[in-house]
Amino acid sequence: MGNVFGILLCLVIAAPAWYFGRMFPLIGGPVIAILSGIAVSVIAPKFIKAKLPSGYSFATGLKFTSKKVLQYSIVFLGFEMNLYHVLRAGRASLVIMLFTFAAVLLTAFALGKALKLSGNTTTLIGVGTAICGGSAIAAVAPIIRAEDEDVTRAISTVFLFNTIAVFIFPPLGRMMGMSNTTFGMWAWTAITDTSSVVAAGSAWSVASGSNDALNYATIVKLTRTLMIVPIALILALYTARKAKSEASDSFQFAKIFPWFVLLFIAAACISTFVNIPPTFSSSMVRLGKFGIVMAMAAIGLNTNLKSLFANGVRPIVLGSACWAMIAGVTLIVLRF
């Protein structure tokens, strides 16, 4: 019962954010929800911190939404996975993914250390750029115990460069004489957010008169999304090892292990091997995406603006380097 008020507040913010996100897919519901949550926290901070009847507060519900609802939402996204499609696309894109993952993550950790950014901010920007934007950030954040400011900073940075890519990738692809398949591979590798890659793919399709690039990019997207699983497990092991060295003998690995990732895999298996109605799968995916919008609203409500801007332009510098690296490495691997 103590969580209800905070969850309802997130729901009130998430509903219009979801609506306007569908109207303006280039921005997307999660970004609108974060910005709306921050706006409410700035305009009415006393309201958010106020004590409610029977001793309840918004705080517990906001924490539940930003952590647990976020994890449950990632599970629902598993219903859009078809493992057969993933395997087919994976054979063609595996080499590119391995090279880009390695290049981006090494760049993120090396430059993040040089820029003296927090480890969590560096990890989230690196993972968000290397895998699938906001979904990857949402999946990894609770595992590494990231602060809300870290999540907001990472999503804002990745969103900025995805938006830039929408406008410059189609003309660059035409200048380089790319085929539909090559552009589809490049776009989905270097543009991590779904709405942004659809926008870029649609712009390419209008010019080329074919939807092949957009269709291929969508299949590659499934493969990249599934990479959340090994990355999440690796970060969970790293976080567990770090926590064990800092904690007492009471440390329990089960409390850190990302169990929701196993449920994500189970949902993907159900989607692939069980003959469930497409309407059910699409409903589950929509529910998961709406849950992420709610979680972003909670993160926005908990964001401290002073902490958010404490790092200045350094996260943007890191994000630009990671984005340039993934775009450049993809081109090089595609060429060879």
C-alpha cells in the first residue's frame, strides 16, 4: 500500500508522456517522461516530499517504480524477440557487433577515466551506445546500482547523438553509395534507439523507394537487444565481486544477481517456441515500453539538477567519442 501514491504519480506523468512520445517518436516517451519528472521536481519539490495521510509518502513508490517496475518492463520486452530471426541476423552481424562492442566499451572506460566521470555514468553511456540505447541503460542501471542522475545523464547523452544521426546518416549513406542492406546494418549498429533508427530508415526508404533497409535494420535490432543478457550478467558478476570485497560476511550474491534477465530470456523463448497470438505479444511489449516510461518519470522526479549538471559537458564529450567510434568501426568492418 505504501507504494501506491508514488506509482500513481508516475502514472499521471507517464500517460501524457507516452501519448506525446507517439506523436513525436523522434523524441520518444522516455525522454519526455524524464523531462516532465524533472520539471515537477523543480516546480513542486515540497509536494513530492510531503507526508501523505496515514504516514505514507511518494518516496517509496518512486523508488519501487524506478527499480522494480523498470526490471519487470524489461521482461515484457522479451515478447518481441524471435530467436530464429536473431540467429539468422546474428550470423551476418556478429562480427560487426563484437568489434563495435569492444571498441565502444574500451573507449568509454578509457575516456571516462581520463575525464574523471563516475564509473556508473561511464558504464551507462558506454552500454547505451554499444547495445540499444534506453533499453540497455534501463536494464543495466539497477544491476550496477546507478543513481537517478546517472541514468538521466546517460539517456540524455545517447538521445542527443541518436537525434543527430537521424538527420546526417541518410545523406552520408547516399554519398558513400551504400546498398539498402549495408545502410540497414550501419544504421541499426550506430543508431541505438528504436524510434531514431526507424526515422533514419524511413528517410532512406523514401529516397531509395525500398523498405529493405528498414526491414533489415529491424531484424538486426532484435539481435542487438538480446546482447543485453550477456552484458547484464557480466556487470552483475563484476558488481557482486566488488560488493563482496567491500561488504562483510553477510554478503549474498542472490540479492545482486539480475533475475529479471532470466525472465527476459523466458519471455523470448515463449515468443519463439509457443504459438501465442500476435496481439498478446504486441500488448506485452507495449506494456513493457509503457512501464519504462513510468520508470523514467520516477527517475526524473528523483533527479537532483545540481548533481545532474555537476559534470558539465564531460558526459557529452564521452558520448560523442563513443558514437563516433561505433559509427566509424562499423563502416570499417562493413568495408572489409
